[in-house]
Amino acid sequence: MTTQWAVDVISCKGSSYEIGKQMAQGFRKTPRGRAFKRRKERRPFAFSLKNAEVALGTYAPNIWEELHGLADGLEVTLERAVAEFSNGRLRYPARGCSAVMTGGLYGRNYDFNVRQYDKILAAIKPDGINASVGFSDRFTGRDDGMNEHGLCVGLHYVNDKKWQPGLVCILIVRIVLDQCATTREAIEMLRRVPHGLSFNYSLIDASGDAAVVEASPTAIEIRRGRQLACTNHFQSPELQAYNRRVPGSHRRLPPLESWACAQPVEERLFGLLNSSKSPVFDHGYAKGSGTLHTIVCTPATKEMLVGVGGDASPVRVNVADWSGGAAIHESKLEGQLGGTLKPFDPKRRVRETNTGSKNVFTGTNLANAKFNNVNLAGASFDDINFANAVITNNCNFDGMEIAGVSVAELFAAYNLNRSKSNS
């Protein structure tokens, strides 16, 4: 799938009520917003306005106030606004996401259904609440983002089969951005709030302290470290019973872990995640889980690289400047779903093309192959079986990468480990 893609940037400042009203007014200026009044009202099963008020009053009173402004801005009843845009037994379909925290950076792809995506990057500065920039989900929620303290957080769907009464994922991300300044504070918050579904939450703060919180409705496990990767399954042995059969999640994890070890620079990490040829870029748009946006954050400087679709030219947003009073000049982010290259077609198991001097091999079975006196400089391999392949002498691998890491780096790491083991 390759099609033009655009996300609106909405900036709001003031009281929580005013934030809600400004979000609604900004949304109503978009084509989707102009069609909103014609949309049929959605009322979740067993919705209770009182229950939603109690939940938000306990954990996020600012969001309850924001909902009043949202209702007025959309010109709908408070009950409808709360039913559709808060914690009221809303269904949150499966989504796939990949994140890596390394070298003080936070990199993330968000994979979801095109039709259910807000298409809004929200920059908000509510009175008395942390300023933040993040991708909106049903206006009051966030899929991911960074706040004025440099704290970054993103959600990763795991399972919805063992639901219990609690807060939904997108509100939990928003609460962390609104109320926490460090990874330690975020972990304490995530331990305290009730989780309705099973999700991973990836975190890093301005000091480089990173963590993955594996949260189920009944138990929480924490993974800590300076080099972490996260997809859509729990890694802790104690939570394995909550995992689905999700091979894509397990397939995306190794390249993310290799990038975490390599500690690429900001622009390089963005390219590794957002390239349409990346092993973690999802082309499953027709199945409701294609890559919609990529962010790479530098928490120490409060800066974000943001791109939508694939092979994007990222826009730089400085959250510190925004919270200090500067404007975000972009009103729209534009890109292309699927990027500039066509995804692999499983009906054509072997494909070889020339792109300038760069050879691209996709879906080729190279099991038991032998490479001798071969120049693979700049070659690109995707979905290849290299089982039992043998590489002998005089092979030039200049510029070649495996799972986003250069072969030269892999050889250097291997030689270093071998020298340590022999000493």
C-alpha cells in the first residue's frame, strides 16, 4: 500500500477546559472534523457516566475537566463526549508497535488501523499540568509522546482476553505524560493505576533511565536497562500466560535489540525504524496494522524527530521551546503510507531488482549457498533463508548491514568478545 498520508498538528494552551475546547475546534477545521456532526453516536455497552467520572476524578481530574471543553467545542452533550472519548468501556483494537531505548534515545514505530487513527499530533500546555507533545487517540488519550521534562512513553498492545475493570491504555499514557517527570515516577504511577488490559509501556527519561513496564490486569513486571527493546509480547516468565500467538512481535524484537546494542545516532535510528525496507516496518495496512508514524526522541534536549508514513523526511519538534512559549510552525505532517518502495509480494517468492548500484534481493532461498570472491557492497536482503550458507575468502562487505547493524561493526564486536574470552 502506498498512498499520501497527512497528520494535523494542533497546539493548545490554557486551562484543561480550554485545552479540550481548542482540541475540538482544531479538529473541526479538518475534513474529518467537518464530517463529525454527521457521524452516528457510539455508546459503549454498559456505559456509565458516573463510573467514568469516578475513575477520572480519582486518577486524572484534569482530563475530566478537558472533556467538558471537548463537549462544548464539538457541540455535543457531555455524556456523548465521555462515552466516546474517555474511559467508558471503549473497545481498543489490536495494534502493533516497536520501540528501542538506547544511548539516551527513544525510538518508536506505531502500527495501527488507518481508519481508527486520530491523525492528530497534539501539543498541549495545560495550566498546572506537564506540557507534552504526542499522538492523540480519541482526543484525551495518547499513543506515545514526550513531556516538558523529557520523559517519553509509548504503549504496546499485548492482549485483551483477560479484561478487568480499570483504565484504558491510551489514558494511562496520557496520565504518565501529564503527571510524571522521571522513569521512576512513571513506574510508580503504572504500579498504582488499575490496568484494564495487558499492555507493555516503554519509558525513558532525560537522565537516560529506561524501562519496560509489562502490565497485566493482575500483575506487573519491570525490565530495566540502558539498552532495551519492546514489541507486543511480555518477556517476563511470570507473565507468559498473557501472551498471544504473535510471530510478528517476536520477529521484530531481534533487530531492535541489535540496534539497542549498536547505539545509533538520532537520525540513523529514525532511518532504521522508518525505512520501508526495515525489518520492523509494518506493511500490513490491509490487515489493520500498518506503520503510521515514527518518533525518535532525545530526552536530554527535549527534542523529537517526527515522521508519518514510511521513508519520511522527519520534522524536528523542541518540546522545551514549546513549553517555554515558542510556537510549533508546522500545521500538518505529510508523508506516504508504505513509503516509497513496494512491500514484498509473497506470491513472487524470488525478486531481484537494480536500483542504481544497489541490488535488492527479496524472498530468495539461499540455504546451503556458498559465497566466494563475491562483492556484496550496498546489497539489500529481505526475507532471506541463509541456513547453512558458507562465506569464504575475498568477499567485500563494505556498506552491508544485517538487521540494521553494519557487518564491520558485527565483526568488530565478535573479535572483541573472542579476544576477551581468550584472555
